[in-house]
Amino acid sequence: MSRALASLGIPNRDDVNDLAKRVQKLSRQVAALDKKTKPAAKKAAPKKAAVKKATVKKAAAKKAAVKKPEAKKPEAKKPEAKKPEAKKP
């Protein structure tokens, strides 16, 4: 059975367990890196926030300047459909 699953590319229990261990190891490494970079990120955060606000304002100003008034189109009238009359016996 395991040969058939392996030939289809389906991982077995050992493969899944190995991957789970790898994910845990990588998660620990990411957490360790986050602890190292958080003090530096806090110092840089105010500068980035100010830059983002300025770019948002510039983008909004550009959109307002480019916006053109929309021309209204007259609504097209659809002819009324005639209902077929019921046949009398």
C-alpha cells in the first residue's frame, strides 16, 4: 500500500512527521530573529509611518486632479413585449 501511495507522490507518516519537526525548528528560528529585530523596528516605525501618510496624500491628490466629470447618458427605452393571447377552446 505504501508503495502505491509513494508512486502517486502522497507522503507517508514518516514524511509528515519530518516536515512537522522542520516547521517547528523554522518557527523557533523565526521567533528568535523577531526578538532581535523588534527593538530596531520600533525605532524605524515612526519614520515609515510619516512616509506612508505623505504618499497616501499625494496619491489622493493625483486622483482628484485626474478625475473628470462623467457625462450622463440618456436611458434607453425598451419596447414593451406583447403577451400572446390565450387560445380559447
